[in-house]
Amino acid sequence: LFVVSTSFAVQSLAFNFSKCAPWLEEYEKFHQRQRGAPDAQYIIAAQQVETKNGLGDRVRGMLYAMRVAAATGRVLLLAWTAPEVDLGFFFTPSRGINWTLAGTPADGLDLNAASEDVDVHVWGVTHKRQNLMQERQLVTNGGFASKKRFLVLRSNEHPNATCKGCPDASSPTDSVCIFQFLFRASDEVQRQADAQLVKLYGVGTAAQPAAAAQPAAATAAAAALGGNYAALHLRLGGQLGEP
């Protein structure tokens, strides 16, 4: 079980992708065909460089960008290199959507400024209300109809937000499905999670031959809680000035 935030719930080793909307698998196939193609256009969801947004704010803008990518026929790429750690430290592509910049024309691109080939849309918690409303109106009325090859999107918009022409994502399950199609925990995160679970619960009696091939986290959790365990995400502190 991998908990990202209270908004996006869990990543399970046995996630049931069959309950997800068909557009996700269709976009996955499109992404595999178009990534790196000579005529491909890209949308790059990047973190806001001017603020230290939390994990939930950063991830939800990326999930929203996938809907925009599907609506505009663009290849989704994700960039998160500041202010602390690269996105790849936490996540790797889950399935067939390789969202890394490596090996694409966007690798090494200046994501902070518009140019002949780049459009940049920025809105979110750090902008004045007037600018925020102008950008929201632009987005919800189809403002992503850019002809430029690269569209950089910097936002903490909710994945279920209104988006003209975008696939429907009105159910909370839709956000979970988008996340599952994009992300799985990196090996380093999984290693540290396993170690913490063993520290909390110990290996107990779960080290049985049938469970020998399971990850340490699974065996430890099974021993501690009779085969099932859950993780709880607690957010402490206020939204203004929290550490």
C-alpha cells in the first residue's frame, strides 16, 4: 500500500485497472505511438518554481494535465526538478506512459519562458486573484488550443476541475485511476517503506515458504494484521506558514 495524500488515496500492488474509464487506456496507446515521433506535440506539467508546494498540490496539477493532454492530442511529460528533489526519486512510470523528459525533444528545454516553440500557462496559489481568474477562464474555455510544439503547464489545479473538451473525471475514482496510470513508487521509496514497516511490525511469523517471495513490507504487514494492513496520512499544521 502506497499512500500519496488524502486526495489520491492508494497505490496497490493489485490495483484493478478494469474499473477505470476507457479513455485512459486509449491515451496510453496514443502516448506510446507518439512519444518521440517527428510530428509529436507535447504538454509538460512542471512544478511551480516560485513556491514550495506540497506533494498533493504538485501531483494534482500533473493529473489535471493528463486530461488536457488527452483533449489536445499531446504527449504528456512531467518535470519536477526544484526546489528539492527530482520527481524520479519518488515515482517511476507505472505502465505504458513514459512521462520522463529523457529521450524527447523537451529534454534540456527552458521551461520557464515562452518562445517560438513554447507556450507557458501558469496559475495557482501564488498568483494574484485577477491573474488566477483570467487563466482559469482561458483554460475552461479551451485556451489550450496552442499551435506551438511545447505547452508548459504550471498549476496546482484539481484533477476533477472544469476543462472544456477534456475527458470526464467527475468521480473521485477517476483521480485515483489517472494516478495509477502514471505513477508507481520508485525502488528507493519502496525500499524505505519496507524498512519502516519491518521496524514497526517486525517480520513475525510471516516468513513462511509460501510468502518467501513477497516484499518484506507485505510479509511484515501480514504477520502484524492478519494479512491486511492500512496506512493513514495525517496532515499537521495550518495551510499558512506550515513547515
